[in-house]
Amino acid sequence: MAVVGRSMLLDAEPWIHSQTLKENGFEFSPASAKHGIELSDLEARSYPEDEAASLEKIRHRLQHAGQYFWALSQTSTNKLVGMVNGTCCKGETLSHDTMSTHDPEGTTLCIHSVVIDANFRRNGLARGMLRAYVAHMLEHERNIKRIALLAKPHLISFYISCGFTLVGASDVEHGQEQWYELVTDLEPRRRTAYIVQIDVFTAQPFRGNPAAVVFLPSTLAENPGWMQSVAADNNLPTTAFIKRMDVTHTHTST
């Protein structure tokens, strides 16, 4: 079991990203088929004409790969302002063939669109939305082993900041520009615990008492000996271990 630091923490827990978006007045959730035209319009405004998916393709993704089609809406207006959508394939390298259909048994999730309305850009929404999307797949879509996407050169650094790794130039030709493939492998991250150091009993940084919080993968069996070793290595007054509870195992007392 690996333990990594704060830099990777936010990719581990989907509720952290979703809560951050919610606190800023946005809701990120699975898209509804009834919003097909609105989502298609957002796609058309975000990509050149020869790159944007048609309304037919948007509706096809909503119908056949709906669990991988998520939308960001502004809570106060219910306006759709962003989306992330993808389809699955069995191959590990993206091609025209693997990107043109959805294979429900595929283990590679190909992201087709990461879009934010032009009026809402430069606010960190795209990064928060994509990280929440990846974190949801980590936690809830166990059949997905990796997530891949194609990006233009000026967006490579953005996707790397979201946890993706550059594979190299892609053979896929779509539009006028060269595309580059990036990927994030989910299986190693499902076996990783994430740790952050916090300050308690204070409202000011670097005051109060330091404590460590370790976020455990939901699939990890509790190991008291390992947990004690982590606590000893932290050498802080308190080390707390947090694990998502399976709601099917909760009990109600009367």
C-alpha cells in the first residue's frame, strides 16, 4: 500500500471536488437526455466546426454511454455551463475506430469533450470538473482501468495538472491541428492512500496542533499494524484514518 502527499489528495475523493464546486454555486452530475440540444449547442460554441460533435453524436453518447456523460450547471440559474463526456473501448491506444463507438465492456474510457462556457472560463471550473469526473470513475466505475484523451499542444500542461501523463503525438486526424494523447491509469491509484497534514484548534495556518489525516481506498482492508506504522512515521500528536462507509452496512438503532 503506497502513501502519497497532499499534491495527489484531491484526485482521490470525488466529494472534495463536488463539494468545492457546490460551494461556488455549481452542481456537477450526470447529464440528462432532455438537455441534448443545449449540450450540443455548448459543444458547437467550444470547438471549430470541423471538430465539434454533431447533435446526433451527443444524443448517441447520452443514450448509450450516459453514465460517462456529466454536466456542470449553475445552481442559481440552472444554466448548463460545462460538460465532460466519453465512451469506452477495449484498446489502450486511441484511434478513429475506438473513438467512434461505445463498447460497454471496454476498460479504457475515452474522453471526447471537456468544455466550459466561454463566460465561465479562467475560474478553475474546468480543472475542478475534470478532477471530480476522474475521481468518480476511480470510486464508482471499477471496470474502467484507464482514462485517455486527445489534446492540442496548448492544453497539454492543463491535463498534466489534472493528473494525466503525456503519451505522445496521436495518429488520429481530426480537424486541422496535431493532437496528442494523454492517459491516467486508475488501477495504481485505487491501491493508494492519500495523506494531508492539517492544523486543528485554530483558524490560522501554522497555529494550533498539527495532525495528519489519511484517506484510505474504499477497497482497503483495515490493517492496524500498518496504520500504527504510518502514525509513527508522521510523528504527530494525532493521525486520523478516514474511509468511505458502505451505506448498505449502516445500522439504525431504535
